[in-house]
Amino acid sequence: MALSDRPLRGVLFDRDDTLVVDVPYNADPDLVVPVAGASAAVAAARAAGLAVGVVTNQSAIAKGLATGDQVDATNARVDELVGPFDVWEVCPHDRGDGCACRKPRPGMVFSAAERLGLDAADLVVIGDIGADVGAAVAAGAQGILVPTARTMPAEVAAAATVAGSIEEAVALVLARAAGSPA
């Protein structure tokens, strides 16, 4: 499936199961393990001149399972192993908190776009679940789903663009950024 014809200027990645192996409610930088191909994919996007960032729900903070400082330290380790990233957006809220930032709401995408000096429509969000793609769509950005074992079949069916890996997702973005059909 292809992305739209709109020129792309940046990529926002989900963190867990997209950039790094998911460790539920991880607050330990020593447990960060990059997903295969994540470092190369981020490096390729950066080398192509695209802005790169992360948008991540971290309800461990709201649940009292991690502090903001612990999540920041874990994110710093992700940045060290997979980045660097131009922007990080973290939602510390839980599902029922009614915030504007928790994916699938668009708040983090809008905030990242503003911090990058871009329109949300200039961005692609790459993630492993429907909430990642939903946040992209709600913000007017494009979304690419990279399914994992926890991705529900209905999320795959609903996604306009699906890639088999993070590397394939970034290749689609780079093809679109270069102006060729993805």
C-alpha cells in the first residue's frame, strides 16, 4: 500500500515494539534492546534530511510504576542506541485520564510538529498498533503500521499503509520524500 502524494519532511516513531523490544512499563535503561533494523532505519531517514522524533504513551508514570525521571532515562538510552532524535513527546497519562496527548489522540503529533517547525501533514507516524496510526490520521499526518505479534488483525485491515519492517516503512517514506511513488 502506498502513502499519499504529499511531500514528507519528517518521521515520528512509536517507541515500544517499533524502535525497541517492548518490555511492559520499562523504566530500566539497561533493558532497552533495539528492534532489528531500527538504528539503520532512523539513520536512513536522518541522512535523507528528514526530521526524526518519537511519540510514546508511557502510562507507567500514571500507574505509579515508573517516575518521569526513570522514563526519561530509558528514553535517553533509546536515543543513544537508535537515535539521535530531534524531538521526544511522552504522554504520561493512563487510558482513562482524558488527556489530549495519549495516542490515538493527536496531541503528541501536533506538539512534535510544532517543535520541529513543520505542519503535522508533513509527517509520517510509524508504529505497531492502531493507536499509532490513529494519532497520525487524527492529526492530519500519514501513518504506517508495522505489525507485530500484538497487533490485532482489525488494526492491520484498517491501516492505509502497512509495512513488514521498520526498514520497509522508512523506505516507503524515503521514496515519497524523493517524489517517487511509494
